[in-house]
Amino acid sequence: MKDPFEKRERISKGGEKSLLQNLRILDLADEKASFCSKLLADMGANVVKIERPGGDPSRRIGPFIGNSFNPEKSLFFHYHNTNKRGITLNIEHPMGREIFLRLVKQTDVVVETFPPGFLKGLQLDFEILNEANPKLILLSVTGFGQSGPKKDAPSCDLVASAYGGQMYISGSPSTPPLKPYGEQSYYTASLFGAIGILLALRKREQTGRGDQIDISLQESVLSSFAHVMIRYFHEKIITQRQGSLYGDYSFFILPCKNGYLLMAPFQQWEMLVEWMESEGMAEDLKEMKWQEETYRIRNFKHLFEILKRWTETHTVEELFEIGQLMRFPWAPIYSPKQVLENPQLKERKFFIDVDHPEIETSIQYPGPPYRLSSISLPRWRRAPLIGEDNRAIYQGELGLSDEEMKRLSSLNVI
Amino acid sequence: MVGQILDGVRILDFTWMLAGPYTTRILADFGAEVIKIQSEKTAKGAESNLSAYFNAWNRNKRSITLNLSHPEAREIVLKLVSISDIVIENFSPRVMSNWGLNYEALSKVRPDLIMVSISAMGQTGPWKDFVAFGQTIQALSGMTFLSSFTKDSPSGLGYAYADVISGLYGAIAVLAGLQYRDQTGEGQYIDLSELEALCTLLGPTLMDLSVHHQEILPKGNRSDDLMAAPYGCYRCLGEDRWCVIAVFNEDQWENFCQVMGNPDWTQEERFSTIAKRKDHSEELDAFIGQWTIQRRAEEVVFLLQGNGIPSGIVQDARDLAKDPQLIERGYFLSLRHPVLGEMISDAQPIRFKNHSTAHWKAAPLLGQDNRYVFRELLGLSEEEWSFYIERGVIQ
């Protein structure tokens, strides 16, 4: 069968089309939603990150290149701001506000993460922005959304994860609730936000008008796990945390000789028992009663012990490879190092090298998770240094003079 | 009634389980006409039209039945594709090809077609045929390893996060594809890998490792990367009740000490800066835990939020169902299902200023839209229609 990608390079030599080539975005977001405009920038949108003079606070989040704090070496910031250009601007200063309004007139989208009411205090709320540019789309991402009794409560990923219900169901009964690794609520909110922007663009085609989109971190978390509320509303079950025994025991983690394996012990049961039997390790699992799934769940501890005795005689790789040949949905619990070495990701060129001329090296970034049949990826640009594109945008695009630039800089507006 | 955003966009939906249906649910919620292709053979378990899960992921969609393994089903699919904008599927990579329904074939009848394939590993590469569910992807991405208290007690997330994340990426792919088609007239085939999707959510960590080559180990709720201390989850009064507290600067720390009544330990040198508190987080957390355990989570959080300190209750399903914030924002809503009755569902977290769910419908019954789709949309004659039913193509 013909491979629709056979002629395509993962990364273009330059000058090619992109999915979102005519989309312009101003990004005022901190760590809560910088990933949102990154997603769109990676698809070709023209994104300008607006940082306050001195740099965005998310530059303080590690890890740092060289392992010591430097606002221009935050890998967190770099990852979340690829393919954007960057300017500094104090929108709280009246002159900064004026410049911002001029930029707003030339953009399609503004992304912001200020506390609700902050922009209104600066007279830069949606109504005013919309007057300056009736086609403007404003995406606001905050802890609890723009309305409701908690809208002003301070939030962060940890708080969103707790309030959104994610923590209560992760971890084991003997541990505290567990927050998923990384700033996951910011990612889910950013994904929802990007969908919102693309929907609003389509709506704008029909109505000629922009719109405001309101995303809550708490709701984004709650919308990212499938079964918890369904089970509660329809079966009155409060899902508990069960360590590595997931949901209805459909998956669990067992130790092997050299690591851990995720198994699905209830799929293709007979095939599994035959396999164990062929190695003389099935013990009493051949007995008819074990064919009943309900019996297996009731006698789970016993089953778990037998399986464990068996998996401990194998390496993770053996069970993964043979298991996959037999179509068991098993997998090793990979560490980040093993992820970097994964042959599948390598073959698909998932990781891409991005030049960092400021430190005379290139760094490997996770690329986008999709391949397109008629468009290659544009060559990636690293995130901007603080105010790196001030000159190009203020002078090149807004036409400010050298004097004006100096004055704004001395007033700490840019 | 105002028109919906995706009015006039028709989607042929071959998806099942969670990742694909999550994509098409978002698009259906905003007005796309999503035609879900089912069959008597596959409408079982989580894909049974009468399960609560099915109802949650397939609201606002239409359902038709088509036996795709029947040789004559192909020509009907091609006719449907010719009047659709988008095709979405999340089978193993060879399935659509085996039916003669890959992008090459489908784009012949609809040249500007946008097709999205969501699969575990992607359509190419040595692992493309591997079998995987959300939990499998999480294990392979590093997420399970990292979301644990220690490396010798891997636990991971208690739910199929990878499926939802892939579903969200799927919706972005469809909408970006539409944007491109509107501007250029060209269609697109989009190959989306669930494993890659999840790896994008561990970006800084994977970059850290490739730059520094230092092993990165799980640390439970702690974070080396954030300048915050205290930062963690603390036990409160009551059975399995917990709160979280995050202190990002010295003002918040002073407020926090004040709320606790400035106990002597807060004045100790080892807790005097964020960096020092991070270095002594174990002792710090023990002190804070002694304060929280005497109070209800609601009380702790009320006190802290009132003083500008990020904090929260670790909510379980019952807390969520009665959370005043969610209720006031209309996060839960009820849709009437013809067989299951009133079903409570979650709203879209994507809110526009003038958001309306007035047109929303519960999930379809198996094949409930057969007549509308085959007779009205495709224009099959009564004879053709009965012919296909007799042959078991339409079930």
C-alpha cells in the first residue's frame, strides 16, 4: 500500500506552506497557557510573545541549561515558546497600553492568563479590545474561569489538580493523593484553548466578529479524565486511588527481572495461561473456575501472586516483545532515558534538533505528534531571548523611531 | 436559534473506545454533523449504545449501521465520503487499508477530504502494529514512571489520560485542517500518534535529559523545577481528606505563617527562604501536616485562600458533583436519553461569551439515523435501501 508520507521530509528545507500560515497571535500568557500559542506557532501561526520588561515569570521555572538559574536558559520556557517572536512591553504603563492597542489592531488573537478583572483595571478588557479590533479573539485561561464564587482564588497546577479531582484518584491507598508529573493542567487547558481559538476563527468567518473564550484550569482537569464522574452519577461509585491497579483491574504493574511491566491480565486469558503453562508456571490457573472474569477479580490477590512469580523469571523486554506478538497490550514502565532511546520515536523522527546559537549548540525537542500528507514541518526556531525582537517589531512593523525606542526603554515601558 | 459554529461540516466517524470519540464529541458539541458508523458486532461493551460511557462520549452524534467486512459496504462508504468534509478513524493502522478505505482511495472521491487517523504509535515505524490502550501509552511515554512516589513503586495515573490528550490533539488537527482547506482548497491526511502526543506533555523533562544526561527520578508531588515551598499535599481532619498548599514567594509565606498563628518553628533559620525551605521540605511538610491534621480541609483552604495563598481541597467524585464553582458555571448538565432517561453529563470546558447547549442531544441509539443518512442524504432508492438491508450490509 502506498505510503502517503513517502515523499515528505519531516522538516522542510524552507519556504513551504503551513497549516495556519495567516494567523496572528499576541501571547501575554505565563506558564498556564504559553503551550497554547506554541501549539499554533508550531503549525505556522505568527505568534508574538509579549513579556513584561525583565522577562516573563515563567522563565524562573526549571530545568535550566547548565543546571543554574538563568532566565534565558529555562528549558521550560524554551519548550513552551518555540517558533514565537518576543518583545518586552509594560502594558500597565499608559504608553505601553497605547502600543499594545496598536498591536491589537493588527492581530487575530490575544492569549492571556491574568487574574479575572486585571485587564479591565487597565481598561483593556474584551469590550475595549473589541472596539479597537472587532474581529479580535481573546482567550483567557485562569484557575477557575471568569465567573463563579471561586473566580478570584489563587491557583496553580497543584491547586487545579486537587480541585479538578485528578489527585484523589492517583497514587495508592497507602500514599497521599498524587499529582500527575509536570504541569499537566496547563497542558490540558492549553489544548482546550487552542481548540477554542480555531473554533472562534471559524465562527468569525460566519459573523465577522471576534469572541471571548473562557477556560478554567479546574474544568480542563476534570474534563481530562474519562470515567470518574460517569461512575459517580450512574453507579454512585466514588473512584478511589488504587496504585497501579487501574480502574476495574483491567491493568496493573508487575515486577520483572530488570524493571516493571504494565499488564492487562483479563484480555486473552486462555492464551496467557497457556503461555505460563508452557513454562510450567501456571500453577492452579488452568482450573476452569479461573475462566470466569468475576472469579479472577474476587481472587485477585492469589492471581497477582502467581503472575508475579512468573513475570519475575523474565526480563521486561522478553515479555513486551513476545506479548506484543500475541497482541497483549502490555508495555514496560519506561524511564525518560528509555523514551529518548525508543526506536519507534527515532524512526519517526519525533525529536527534532533546534539551533541555540546563543550557546553554540542545538537541543533536542519533542516535535509535534502529527505528520501531514502535503506539508513538511517548518524549521523550528528556538524561543526568543528577552526582548529579542523589539527592534524588528517596534521599528520594523510599528514604525517607531530610534528616539521613541530610547524614551520607551528609559521609562521601562519596553 | 443561532447557528452553531460547525454547522454544515459533515464528519464520517469510524472511531471507537475513547480517543477518537473524544475528538468527534468536541466537534459534535459545536454543531458538526457527526455520523458514527457502527455495527451489531462492534456495538458491545463500552461501545454499546446503552452504556453510560457510550452515552457520555457520543452525545450529539448520529448513528448508522454498516457491516464494513461486507464487500458491498465499501461502495456505500465511498458515497458517504463524497458528501463529507472529514473522515476520522482510530483503528490499528492496517484496518482501513484492508477495507480499501485508506486516504489514497477516499481522496479519489473527495479530493479536498481531511482525514485524521489516530493510532497508538502512528501509521509508520517498526512498532506501528503494536496493541496499546491509554495505560499502555502512559507506560511507554515515561508518564507512569514519573508520576510515582519512588521508582520502585510505579503507580502512574488512575485513568486513560493518553486517550483524552490524543482526542484533544485530534480536534486541533481537524480544525487546523479545515482552516487550511478554506484558504487553499486542499485536503490533508493527518497521522496522529498517541505515544507522541503524550510525550509532548513531558517536553522540558525530555529536553533536560538530552542536554544533561542525568537520570530523572519520580518524586511524588515534589518538584525540583518550581521555586515554591511549601508545595505539597497534606492530610486533614476526617477520613481520607487532604488539601494542597503552594507558596511561591515570601509574602505568601508570611501570610501563611500568620494564618497558622506564627508558631516558633516558622522562625527557624532553615525555613527562612524558599531555597532553604526546599532543602528542608521533609521537616517543613511534617510541621505543616501537624497543623492541617487538626482542621477540616474546607477550613484550611478557606483560611489560606482568604490570605492569597494558592491552596485547594483534594476533591473526590462526590465533592466535584456538588462543587459550587462548577455548578454555578453550569459544568454539569442533564440530557434526556430515550431509553436511559435523564443522564448527567459534563459541559464543554471551552466557553464562548454566548455559549449555548440548547441543541444538545443524548447519544444515538444503534442505527437510529439509518433512514435519514441512507435515504435522505445519500438518496438511495427504496429498492437499493432494502437490497442492502437484505444483504446484511446495512444492519
